[in-house]
Amino acid sequence: MAEDAISAHGDIAFLQFTGFTACGHLRKHRLHERHIVHRVLHEDMVADPEGQVRALLAHCGLQFEDACLRFHETERAVRTASSEQVRRPINADGVEHWRNYEPWLDELKQALGPVLDAYPQAPR
């Protein structure tokens, strides 16, 4: 199953490229320190959705609205691969789910290097 997931996204080279790219961008530009990028960790969003949404909207200069927490109640059409997720409230179902694929992530882990070592903080 996990092999199918990796092959669906290309191959191991894709994971390596993704890791090197993420590591390079974070280390080179430190965008998060210059307040250009607002980081949201999935675990933090699950633990405190309102606080995380408020912080994100404030970073973007936008006002908080209660509807931001009730996105799953929208009746608008959703035409994305995540349409099923959009119809559900934020939940902890996916926390730690990546561990199911850990045996196939060695190349990505190696490529991420200091980014992964520092997680959840950004590398210095």
C-alpha cells in the first residue's frame, strides 16, 4: 500500500527532491523568521483550532469570523482531492498517521536532514 502511494507521486527521487528543496528554502531564506511565512503545525491546529486560525488570519491582516471554524458546514461545491476532508471538522484522525509509511521514508528523512532534526522548530 505505501509503495503504491510513493509510486503514485513519482518515485523516491521525488521524495529526495522534496526534502532537499524544503531544507534549502528554510535554511537559505529563513522565511519564517522574517515573518513572510506563517507556520501552522497540524498537531497545533488539532489541539487549538481557534487559536491557530486567529493567528493565521492576524498574520494575513484578516478579521476572524466564526465561520472559519465551521468551514465543513459550507454548502458550496468542493472540487478538490480533499473534498471529503473539507466536509469534516478539524480532527486528530491524521495525527501520527505518517508512521504507517515510515519504512519507505528513509530517503526523504535523509534529504531533510537538519529540517527534520529540528522539527517542530525550523533549522538554524
